[in-house]
Amino acid sequence: MIIPIIILVVVILLASIRQIEEYERGILFTFGKFTKVLKPGWNIVLPVIQSYKKVDIRTRAVDVPEQEAITKDNVSVRINAVIYYKIFEASKAVLEVQDYYFAVGQLAQTTMRNAVGEVTLDELLSSREKISSKICNIIDKATDSWGIKVENVELKDVSLPEEMKRVIARVAEAEREKQAVITKSIGEVEASKNLAEAADMMSKSPAALHLRTLATINDISPDQSNTVIFAIPLEIMQAFNQDTVAKAVKKVTKKDSK
């Protein structure tokens, strides 16, 4: 009589053994009431009387589906994101919310649309980290009562309508042309200053102009296909005129003396 009872007890004990992995926690219920959190290892869960539910406490990465939102400056965009969270209190994740996985995903979608609606398109494209941090803080605060810690939120992609892409491309092209014109004008101002300085130096030394002319001719002379038009400085022509006038005066003076 004792042996069958012992065998029955052993069978019940073997059937009651439940293994909890290191990355899991078990929520134990006795007669439907929460009893305790089961730690990793072997645990006894009595059939019929008790039940349990496993909860994975590892960090979970959830892909937030692409959402259509309107920015503060009334531009329609499509955005998607990924959210990283983990359960820090397994009992709350089971007792306080029916399906924490679904709940966190829905909360992330709503928060993401609201956050995008509070910024302009330029802010959305240039300040993704700031917006992601804001979304993370809002979701983390809302999920504290569920025993969930939101570690990070990353905006993966921002899709714009084709018309808006063309407008942005035209704006970028205009900005580049503007910068090119400014750069060119700055170069012309610097070149004019250098030329003015060079002209001042050459005006103080007439021979400097002749030397510069000869240097220019020397630079282009190796190429036989070029035709060089040599401009004679006005000073040389004036010197020639002065010599001619002097010779003519001398001739007239000699004739008169005779």
C-alpha cells in the first residue's frame, strides 16, 4: 500500500518540475492568484493547483511599422523606427498589461507620429537623434508601470514624396550656385587687390614693366604654334621721338651756322 503511494508522489513530483532558463523568469499562480516570481533553474509547479507563465527578460528589438505623418510645416512623410526594450519586473509585465509586446508597439507608433507632428521637415532630417531621444523618454515613462524599460529608439528611414525630393534638390542646387558665385567674387576681389599692388610697384620702377613683358614672352615662346604680338612700351616710342627731334634740331643748327 505504501509503495503505490510513494510511486504516485514521485510521479507527481516529476510531473511538477519546470525548468526556467537563465534569461527567463516565471510568474507562479496558485488557485489563480499571483504567488511569486520563479528564478532560473528547476521549480516545482503543482498540477491543477498551480500554473505559471514564462517571461523573457532579454532586450527585445521591435520594428515599428512604417507610419505616415505630417510635420509641423505640413509636409507628408513616411517614417519607420526600431525600439529596444527589456522587462525589468516580470510580474508587472504579466499582471498590468494583457500583451506587452503589442502594447509597446502601438504606443511607439502613436508617439512617433505625435513627435513628428511637432517638428518641421528640416528639423526632422537634421535632428534625428534629438527626436529619437524624445520618443524614447516618452515611451519609457509610459511603460514604467508595465515593468518595461525602453533602452533606445532609432528612426531608421524618412521617406519623402517625389515632388518634395525635387524641391529639396532644387534648393540644394541653388545654394551651391550661390556659394559658387560668392567664392568667385571673393577670388576676384583678392585678385584685384594683388593686381593693384603689382601696378603700384611697377609704376615706381619703369624697368619692372619691361622685365614682366619679357618674362611673359619667355613663358609662351616654347610653343611654336603661338603667334606673339609684341607691344612696344610707350616710353620707348617717346624715347625714339625725343632722339629724332634732337637730331633734327642739330641738323638745323648746323645749317644755320654755315
